[in-house]
Amino acid sequence: MEIQRKIVREKLAALRGTADTALLLAAKGKEWIGRLPRQAPDVDGITRIRGVPETARTGDFIPLTLTGFRGYDLLADARKTGANER
């Protein structure tokens, strides 16, 4: 299992700084939980997104930049573009 964790850490670390789009699933305090196209429900981790506009709703797609990871989950910041402003 340790070998698998090492592989996952390397793959997730390689995503740092990349742009993607997430489906917003639920607000959790000051952050949102979302999924990238590459994340399958019940199999992969989730994406924890900071800086989501207050006008965002569950089911919205939002552009983001991946900033890191925690365990199997990705960490991201929402990007401020016309696409996610209402």
C-alpha cells in the first residue's frame, strides 16, 4: 500500500499549477467540494476549492487552478473569469 501512496503523491504533485474545471457538489464552510472530469465518484478523491464566488450554486462548473493535495484529495483556487461571475 505504501508504494501506491507514493505513486498517488507523485501524480497529484505533478498537477500543481495546472488549470481545470470542476463540477461543484457542496459548500463546506468557506470552501466547496467539487469533482474534476478525471475524478470518479466513490473511487477517486475530491477537489476542495477555495475562493468560489458567493453566487455559485451546486451543479455549476467553475474554472480553477490546482494548488496542492491532501491525502487523495486535490486542493484548488477558483479562477476569477467572466465564466464564473454572475
